[in-house]
Amino acid sequence: AQSVTQLGSHVSVSEGALVLLRCNYSSSVPPYLFWYVQYPNQGLQLLLKYTSAATLVKGINGFEAEFKKSETSFHLTKPSAHMSDAAEYFCAAASGGSYIPTFGRGTSLIVHP
Amino acid sequence: NAGVTQTPKFRILKIGQSMTLQCTQDMNHNYMYWYRQDPGMGLKLIYYSVGAGITDKGEVPNGYNVSRSTTEDFPLRLELAAPSQTSVYFCASSYRDSRSYEQYFGPGTRLTVT
């Protein structure tokens, strides 16, 4: 079964600093990969997705992620953090013909002024 | 489009009571899902449906039931509520094909069982 690991339950950065949130998946078959963001007291919304078209995927709000098959990783980055980026971020993967994504446990991004 | 809507937003139940969480989507999605979210635990799949009349268990189905009589609606029923069911519940939907697999989430229902 597919599994998704997000390293670090909390990541703290200063405003203007690089954001790096890590995600690794377990499938031997390249899956569909997603990053979702959850702002306080809201549902999840899609940031970006990888569907095998391009390994570097650009999303909303300046975020991007790179699919690295050799490392089974799909890390999320943003060059310069903004206070409004403070939220919970979830990585998810779907593969093998299943439309049921597997979610990581989430990483809380804290942005300091 | 309203997307995925959930009602109620908040609810407090006493132990042993029952309730139904409502979920409706207006995107004509075939797939619908129910998740629960507990602090630090991510999302746990309760039940899902691949179309009207078809439902299946997810990772944590015990204590819950679902039905899918229409494409739009996917209610979640809690029978004999227990404190362990205190959680935030999210409904989601997605297309059936490989267009994206991406899910659209509702705003959630925060449930407390005391």
C-alpha cells in the first residue's frame, strides 16, 4: 500500500526566508502527487499537483515542488515566506489505479516576523 | 458553483446520541469521501463512494455509516456517539477519471461528543 511521509510536524521560518517542506512517498510506480494547504478552521485546498507532465510543478501563491523519482520525493518550496503562508500543509499520493489518495500527517508552517 | 458544502459547521453531542453530517457537491463528481482529522494525525478515510449506490469502507469505518442515493449527496451517519468520535470531519469529492485525481474539500464539521 502507498504511504506518504512528511518529515517534521512543525517547520518554523522567518518572514522572507526559504520555505522547504519535505514529502516522501513509497510507491515503486510514479504516483500522482499533491500538496494541499489548510488555513485555520478551513478545509483543504489544492496548492499544486504532479501528474507526470513535468517534474517541476508550479502552484498557487508562489509555491513549487519538484518530483524526484530516484529519491521518491516531492518536496514543497517557496523562495520567500510571507506571514500569510502560516498554515498546515499536507502531501498526498494516489497510484495504481486507485482514486483514493493517501495523505501524510501534515506539517505546520510557522512564519516569524 | 458552491463546490462542496457541509452542514452543520459545529455540533455537540451527548454520548449515545446519533446524528447525520450532511455533504453535497454540485460539480457532478463521481467520487466522494469522508475523512476525520485529529490533531497531528493527518486525515483518516472513513468511507468513500465511487458513484450513486456504491460505497466502501476506508481506514476507520467503525461507528459510522454512509449512503449515496444521488450523485450530489453523501451523508455520514454516527450511531451511538462516543467521545472517540470527537473530531473535525471533512467531506471531499473528485472526478472519476485520471483528469487529476485532485480532491475538493468542504469546510468541515467540528463535532464534540461529551
